[in-house]
Amino acid sequence: MTTEVQDNCPMRRTLEMLSGKWRTHIIYALCRKPSCRFGELKKAVPGITSTMLASTLRQLESLEIVDRRQFNEIPPHVEYSLTEKGRALLPVFTQLAIWGENYLKEE
């Protein structure tokens, strides 16, 4: 059996897409509410800087995981939400949580 991982391996590509310190935290925050403003997300992800949040949101938007919707009203604001592709990750996260409960017992 070969241990080489091909560049087109779906598991590898998925893990690379979700890699990074903040991506999964932001996705989790967005799965708890249909949409969030920037400030709400910043409060929901403790420890993240505004610069890192903006950068990570742009990355998730380019991956089509997060949707950015601008409201041109007074005052103008932006809301973020999960796209259909992003919502499709939720059952995967649920299974990861179940696995964690079963195998990562507190010491």
C-alpha cells in the first residue's frame, strides 16, 4: 500500500480548505446564527483581531463558504452568512463533535 497522497485527494483538499487558526471558528459562529455583522463575529470569536477576521472572511468568501452582503442604507452595514456550500459542512462538523465526545475525554 502506498502512503503517497495525491494532489487531487478530496480529503487533503478539504483539510487544506479548512486549515488555519480561525476558519473553523468563524464557520462555527456563522452556523449558530443565520447572519452576523462584523462586530458580532468579532465578539463570537475570542482572541481574533479585526485584521485577521477581515482577512479570514475574505478567504472564506473566495472559497464560496461565506457570503458577504452589503446593505446600502443609513447606516450602511455588511452581514455575513454561510453559503449552501458552507451549510453543507455542518453535518461534517457534527460528526467531528461526536467523535470528540467519544474519544477526547478530559483528563
